[in-house]
Amino acid sequence: MRALFALVMLLALPLAHGQAWPARPIRVVVGTGPAGAPDILARIIGNRLGERLGQPLVIDLKPGGGGVIAADVVAKAPADGHTWLISTTTNLAITPHLRRRLPYDTAKDFLPISLIARAANVLVVGRHVPVNNVAELLALARSHPGKLNYGSAGIGSPAHLAGELLSTLAGLSMTHVPYKGAAQALNEVVGGQIDFIMTSPVAAKTFMQGAQVKALATTGAQRDPALPQLPPLGETVAGYEITQWWGLVLRAGTPGAIAERVHAALIATINEATVRDQIAAQGAVPVPMAMAEFTSFIDRERVRYGDLVKRANVPVED
């Protein structure tokens, strides 16, 4: 009962000087296009979070730039808790290694709140591609060097690095085709303009259910509990493993009382059975975290992906 009372009091916590927060709708900035994994997850948690906080959450899609456009909006917003960023593997762990100059400091300009969910990628090919498993895909790529192409949500996105890692470990020559979001790339796979993509099951779920693509494998170290019928890619390509995640961050400098209230509301929302079921139904695993734990997690991921970027020889932009 004490814990429940403390949570209720925290969710009702006012700002200093009697100023109620939130004072207006909360802007949730997402760095991908519509129907991408961050957009879907933001909408899954959005309604219940809005109800808890007493203001609606307005999803603002800012795709492009490997998440830089969206992150920059939040980095330059007032630190008053009314502008949030759905953080991703891309904008906080990968992009810092791909740009020599960013309009913000990834490590200093954001306040991590919690991880929301994480997932292994899923490798899906277009129905026009004459393969039914990973071994056949590799054989096709080797027999036609440079001809097989794969899409991604942009240069340096998890799908791009997933493809680069596959090329490196399997000794393949393939062509990368970047888009402004996973949904756009998936539509191109369905339409036969590109051959495959390794993206989140959240983004690929509808296409897989409609048999518009062929799912061949997942990219975690072990079979994914959400897609147990698919083998991990590492069973065919030794050492292959890559996953992605989504979380929530605020602008650094946001008052602690507001950050704690956002964290409490987010954790309560993620722990709701219906919300967890909705996240799991998208092929992701809910992973609420303490704020300090999420900060450490992002730091570790930034180091891990930095090593992967170097290993895959991904070009660094000025």
C-alpha cells in the first residue's frame, strides 16, 4: 500500500511555485516515418500515458538523417518536460559514430528515462526472390556478386548495419539502398524494387501476416520467443547477432520532479498487462528500466555499436 500511495503522489506531483505540470499537450518526437517501430510503440503507450499525466500525447514524426532531425528537435526544445524523444538504437547508439559533427551532444543533451522494448531483427525477402531459407539467400548472393540489394531506414540504421555485418561475416558483395523509414523500405521489398531487409518485427509484422514477404530468420543469438518458428541467422552465419531497442528520453536539464513523474507513469504503463500484450504482439519484448540503469545501458550500446561500425567499415560523414 505504501508503494501504491507513493506512486499516486508522484504522478500528482506539481512543479515548484505551484505550477501544474504538464500544462499543455506533450509532443513526442519520433525519428522515423509512419508505421515504423518507434511510431507504433509510441502509439501503443501514448493513450495510457496521456491519461495518467492528464494531457494528450501528440506524436510528431520527423524522419530522416539517421534520427538526427528528431533528436535535434528535442535537444533544442525547452527543458520543461513537454517535448519527448522516442530514442532508438540508431539515434543514440549508432549515429554518433557515423557523423563527425552533430548539432547536439548525444551523451550530454538528453536525459534517459527508460527502455520501452527491444527485439531481434527479422530477415524478410520479397516474394520475387527465389529463396526459402538463409542458405539459399547466401548462395544467390554469391552467384550474383553486387546484384542482390537490401533496404534500410537510412545510412547507419540498424537494418544497414545488419546487412553490413552479414556481408562481412559471410563474405558477400551486396548493394545497400537507404530509405527514410523502415515502412518505406518494406513497401519496396513487397513491390519487388529491392530484395530484402533486416528490420524489426514491429515494422514487418503486418507484411509477414499478409504473406507479402517471406520471413527467413531472426538476428538474435537464440530463437526469438516472439518468432520461435524462425531460426537465428547465427545458425547459418557463425557469430551473427544484432538487435535493436526503443526507449524514452527528455531534454537534459528537465527538472528532476518532472523526470521522475514521467518515469513513474511510463513504468506503470509498460507494466499494464494489455500494453505488454500489445508490445509482444508486435514481436518485441517490453523492458522497463530504472533511469540510472537505462543510462548505463545506452552507454554500453554506444560502445558496442561503435565497434560494429568500425568492423563493417561504414563510412563516416563530415
